[in-house]
Amino acid sequence: QFSFQENGWGSSLAERLVRKCDVVNRGVSGYNTRWAKLILPRLITRSTSAESTVAVTIFFGANDSALKDLNPKQHVPLEEYSANLKSMIQYLKSVDITEDRIILITPPPLQESAWEKECLAKGDKLNRRNATTGEYAQACVQVARDCGTDVLDLWTLMQKDEDFSSYLSDGLHLSTKGNSFLAAQLWSHLEKKLSALPSLFPYWRDVDHTNPEASLL
């Protein structure tokens, strides 16, 4: 949901793809795969032209991996998380969006000390663990292998830097730097799929101002 805020990764992609294709945001803050699986058919329907869909990203795990005892509302067991991802992929395939156009994104790592401060400020205990999030990230990567989709392992890539805290605004959600990192990593997966897309309408200098219909119709 936050990907289209200022400096968000979704808005970065949209800006990069202006006059090539639309970037449609259907992220819903706080949701897990159990809920997303249920609403997906309302977000992408059979009437949505599969032919014009270049890519679909599925980005879940940060909420599913919340600790069951401390955050039962958002927690989804690991096996169910994998099954839900597979279910969403199968649904997309049923509306003719093939696996080669689907990109799974793992949850980012959790910076526990920063997120604990956020939890304590609300009177709660630390309700997530980075190691647990990592198990969900690994499961996401395995689902991609099993289903033949692409995957962006954000959890692993971000931790190649010893201090990954700058990628996160509060230990959980992406900072401006984290959004830029995700946009750049995702573009490396999308570039081959999208680089060949033609521009919509000619550059303004190329329009014949004496006969615009010849250029534009």
C-alpha cells in the first residue's frame, strides 16, 4: 500500500514506465496471504486483459511471519503461507497470466531493536523475529522454484550489507533507501520483460504539427 508514497518503489517504477505501461498498485497494508488469497479474484479478474498484463508481483511474508503468540491476527503458519502463495499463482494462471510473468518478492529482513521500540511504544512486546522472517523468505523462494515463477529474495539481498537498518524506516517498513533498493532490484527482473515495450504516442517533437492526425491517429 505504501509503495506509491513519495519515493516509494511503486511510484519509481511508474515513473520509469511512463508512456510504456501503467503500474497498478493493489497493495493492502497489514494483510497476510490468508486474506490476500481471498481478495485476489476481485483485484485481478478474468475480464482483466491477460494479454496486456506484462508482470504481476506478489509481495507477502512480513505479516504472515509475525509471532503467533504475540500477533495471532496477522500470523499465518509457514506451511499455510507457502500453500497460499501457490494458490495465488494458480489463480493467476487460471486467468491466463502465465508463471513467467509472475514475480514473488520475499519479505525484507527485520531490524529487531528498531521494531521493538515501535512495539514497546504501543505497549506491546517484540512481535516478530528476523530469523523467523527468514524462514518465510526461504519458503517464498522455494515456492517460486516449485511453480516456475521469478523471485526477488529481498531478505537475503538486503543483508549482504552488514548494517541493513538504513533500508528500513522503523525496523519493519521500507525507508526511502529501502524503496530505492527494491525498485532497482525489481527493475533488473523486469527490464527484459519491459524494455521491448513501445512508447505510447510519439515524442512531441516528432509530431507533425501541420497534420497531427498523421502522427497521432
